Amino acid sequence: MSSYQRVRVFPDDAGIDLFIEGQETNDPCNVLVTVSSGEGERTSLIRPNKIVETKAKYFVATPPERVVTGKEKSLQKLRSIAIAAGYVLASILIAFSALSFTDVVRARIVLTESMSPAIDPGDLILTTSPERLMPKIGDVVSYTARRFDGAPVGTFSHRIIEGDPVNGFLVKGDSNPSPDVQRPKLGDIDGVVIFVIPFLGLLLSPRALFIIIPSIFGFWLVMDALRGDDEVK
């Protein structure tokens, strides 16, 4: 049968005046003691011959009325933000995939400053086909630029400043000093811009995804490490 001669349960914390003293009546006997406050939570397992600091969650279910410490609040907030951001990003990707699959809307990442400040590099533009929305003066359209021999050069997204579908549109980047040389006709226009999402294109570029995906995985590992504590030795 073991006994304690007035031993402090948490010897490294003079602010917790909690002692154990006396002799146990039933051998072996283990007592779990938890002290909670706004500064944190301390738990000790009192064994017959030893007092071991541990975590209450290893032995009992956590009741809802327990004090949430500042550290736990920060972790909960970070987890909530991460979960919300994950849901938002997943919803956007699913919506884009569904719309792109039905060819109702197509997404493009803007790479140049030709349309600044209305559309900046890294913005994501959503376009719909000219068959669904007839382009008109003032609209921003994405069209296939071609050389004089008809070979495609690339896709430009510029604003219509005059013209018509039959004779061709005069288009110009808002920040460009002069209109484009080519006057795209209706058949050259791939889409009419219907919405602009600032900065999202920066997150969806291959380089960004190469960084973001491992970072998210690493973030979850850190959260798991902060949430999980050392096991009882």
C-alpha cells in the first residue's frame, strides 16, 4: 500500500495549490486530476508510487463545458478558416468544371497588363460563346489573333470600341496606346467576357498549384501535430 506525504500535484507550477497527502485504501488505485483555466489545462495521473503529468483526453471523453484555452481557440479558428477556404475552392473548381463541360462558360487566366486596370494579370475571366451573347461595343471579347497568312498567334482579350460582326470589330486593350491591327469578325471571337474574378488565376496557375497543394498538405500536418500531444509514457 502506497502513501504520499503532502506532495504537490503540479510541482513546476506554484500557481496551482493542489496537493496530495495520505495513504490509499485500495491498492492499486489511480486518480486523474485536471485543472482548467483561461491560461491552459493541466492533468496529472496519480499512481500508487508516481505522479505523471498527462492529458485528460487519453482517459476520459472531453465534456462540452470544459474551458477552451487561448491556444485551442487559435487552432479552432485556423481549422475553421482552412475548412471554409477548402470548401470555397472546391465549390469554385466544381462549378468551373461543370460549366466548362457543358461549354456554357469558359475560364481564362489573364497574363498581360493590356486591359489594366479593368482586368489585371492574374485575374480569371469567365466568357460565354458569341452564339449565346452577341458581342457589342464596350464588351471585352477573347478572340484568336492571326498572322497575315491566317496562322493563329494566340488569344487576346480586348475591348470592342467600334465595328460590327460582319465587317469586323475594332478592338483595343484599355491600357494599349492604339487599337489592335486585326479586326476580328464573329467567327474569330471565342467568347464574350461576362465576369472577372480578381487574383484567382494566380492560384490556379501550374506554378501556384505546385506550391499551394503541398502547402495545404503541410498545413494540415502542422494542425494535426499541434492538436495531438505526446502520449503518456
